[in-house]
Amino acid sequence: MRKPLLAGNWKMNKTIDESVALVSELAEKVKGVDDREILVCPTYPALKPVADAIAGTNIMLGAQNIFWEEKGAYTGEVSGPMLKAAGCKYVIIGHSERRQYFGETDETVNKRVKAALKYRLLPIICVGETLEEREKDVTKKVVETQLKGGINGLTTDELLLTTIAYEPVWAIGTGKTASPEQAEEVHAFIRGLLPAEVKDTVRILYGGSMNPGNVKELMAKEDIDGGLIGGASLKAEDFAAIVKY
Ligand code: PEP
């Protein structure tokens, strides 16, 4: 049985004070929920203050990226030990915005995934097709290439620590959600690509305009094990409603 994971990707939103206020309000609203995992991924400056604010609650902390080196002359990057020390348990890797605006490739995604695992952070690897790719009917080919590139060289034990997020790019921040059937088709396809020893254990999250109104029918699908939520995770009330779908 896979425990659902509801993960809020706050992207480049909220100051430190706003982040602490948001997570404190969320903590009140999701108190006592223990049959699913709740994760928030704030900006780097807010990581430690949010970690302090969620101490003793059922909310976990994640980062939005990780660099593969441990330290050194890599201006603007943040390493695994730094994220670990800030209180992170998870890290999002290969989000489509990273691929689109910051030149992330399957190869760099793979390096970041390996770095996360090296420093005992749980990677959430994002894959997903653009609208153009869906219209050209190459969704499965794109997702397969991204998935295989992202998990290349991982051992069975490492794969068991990994979460995949299927995020159709055309559904991110657009208000357009993949229908539960469209999402399930790709989720089942992704599960089928995973090695037999891990495929029933690895969680596959859906991401793309998930909201309190559509979460229930998405989560009813067999291969959808949670959500990676952007916009709706920025309002405590909405994110709490998603968590308690
Ligand atoms: C995301 O950024 O991962 C995402 C799914 O965003 P939104 O929920 O806003 O579509």
C-alpha cells in the first residue's frame, strides 16, 4: 500500500515571514492527519524558518532543487549537506520550469538525483510533456526518455527512495488539469517502465493545476499516489482541503 504524498511547491513565492505564516496556518488545519504525507517546498531563504515552524507537526520540508557538488565555487547553487542541515527530507528535481528556463537536462537531473540520494534526501523527479509534444502524440516517448534519463544508474534500494511526479507542462499553472483518465494512462505507463522489484512501491504523483475540486477524482485512480501542487499550495485553506481530499 503506497501512502499518499501531497507536496506543495511554493516556487519563487513568499518571504520568510509569509512562509512561516502560511505553514503555521496549514499546520493548524491539517493537525491529526496521519494517513498521508504532507510536504512543503519553500524558497531557500525560508527553509530553516519553516523547518523551525513545523517542528513537532505532521508537515515535512523539501527543497526545490539541489546541486551535485558538496561545496565550492558554484555561485548561486545549494548542496545536499546544506539542505539536510536546513531540515529538508525531500527535494524536487527536474521541474519543467527548471528544464524550460534554466537549461536542466536529463543528464543534470540524473546528477542531482544521485547527489540527493548520496546525502540522504528523497528525490521527487519531475517528468512531463509539453502541449506540442502531446499534440504530436509523443507523450509516452518524452516521458520515457525523461524517466530513464533521470533514474539512470540507480540501484534498487535507491529507486525505492525515489518519487516520480508526472506533470504535463500544459497543465502547470494554466488551470487546465489532465483528466483523471489522461493522467492515469501516463501514470500506469510510468509504473510499467519501472523495474519489477520497485514498481509497486514507488509513488507517482500527479502535478498540474490540482485543486480542492479535482483532487478526489484524480486520487481515485489506481496509479496516482499523490500530488505536486503549485498555485493551490499557496493558500492554507486550499492546500489543507487537498490534503484532506
Ligand atoms: C507545479 O509547479 O509543480 C504545479 C503543478 O503547479 P500548479 O499546481 O500551479 O499547476
